[in-house]
Amino acid sequence: MHSENTYFDKLKDILEEVANTQAYAMESASGVIARCVEKGNMVYTFGTGHSSLLAMELFYRAGGLAQICPITDERLMLHNRAAESTYYERLDGIGEMLVNQYPVKHNDVFIIMSNSGRNSVTVELAIAAKKAGAVIIALTNLAHSRSSEARNIYKLRLFEVADIVLDNCGPIGDAAIIFKSIGAFAPTSTAVGGAILWNVLCGAVEKMLLNGYCPEVFTSSNVDGGDEKNRLLIEKYKKRVKAL
């Protein structure tokens, strides 16, 4: 079988496992986010390295909620000195500092992405946000995280801090296709993680609509009228969402 078909097959298997094992957690996450948005609170997203891609996936997106605020720090992302992001995500003190830069309120929601869930910044940020009254949703790989020791002063992993844990059900080390000559290749955490997140948000929107609440949603700026609709949301939220 060609490797491209193998990768699709692997994704199908993992997504089926997610659907079978994570339904309750996804439903719980949807309910928490629905209540957060209905109350006018913010949904914060965060990840380091490639997990930062998932944090940005939900932000300022056509067909996405307006009340999404990514927490960003160039030291922890990939577009500027990618290799250094590995160093910085292991440093103590950054996570709490980042939370303090945002007006986190009681019943805000933090969706925190980390495949391993073991490093300092991720765990510190989760603990600081929880102390501020936020609900913590973790998107992680439980098999990987449970196989690794915590790499932070709290000696905790993300799933041990979170209120709700979403397991991406991927292999340890993330790469899913094995080639004899090079070893493991082709990670699944981004593709599967994106599917989990959008499934959770679709569930949240469904709950809001059933409650009679119509959430604010961005429109594609490449369809007629999109710019005008989005401009109103940008003006409304730009003081609360730094990245806007």
C-alpha cells in the first residue's frame, strides 16, 4: 500500500477511536464553552511549537467564534527560530507571566494544546489560569504523556491539571507511519486535534442555539459582505483580543 493511503487509513483509525472514546469529554467541553460564550466570557487558546498551530486554528476563522483569544509568544512558536521554541517551552516562569498579560476572569475557558503535556510553560500556564478562575480544557496525548515524566517544577503533566481532558489518541512520539530505513514519520496530532476542536465547537454552537443564544461568528473575507460583517466584530473585540 502506498504511504499516502496508509496515512489516510491511520487517520481514519485514530478518528474512529476518538469518536468511540472521547465522546463524553467532547460533550463536556462543548457545554463549558457554550456557557462561557453565552456569558460574554472569552475562550483562550494556547500551545507551544506545533501545538501553537492548533491554538491559531480557531482564531479569526471563517465560520469560527468571535470570542476566541489566542495567547501568543514568538519565543514559543515556529516562525522565528523554531529550534529555540523547544528551549523556551521548558523554562520556568513564562506560563504564569503570559496569563498575567490577559484579563482572565472567572469562568473564562482555556483550551491548552500539548501532545506530551510535560513541559514547564504549558503546565504553569494551566495552573495560573485555573487560579484565576478559568476552566481548563486540555488537548493532549494521554499515552505519550503517561509514558513521560513531568518536566516542570510542579511535577505534573497537563492532563493532571486540566478540568476536561481530550485525548488525541495518537501514538507515542506522534509520528504514525513506520519506514524501515528512517523510522517513524508523519505526525497525526495536528490533523486529529483540529477535528476534535471543531467538533467540540460545533457542539458548543448547537447548545447555544438550543438555548436561544446566537453566537457571533466570523465570515470569510473573500465572500461578498464578509469584510463588513467582520469589521463590526473586530471593533467590538479588539480591546480584549490582542491578536486582532
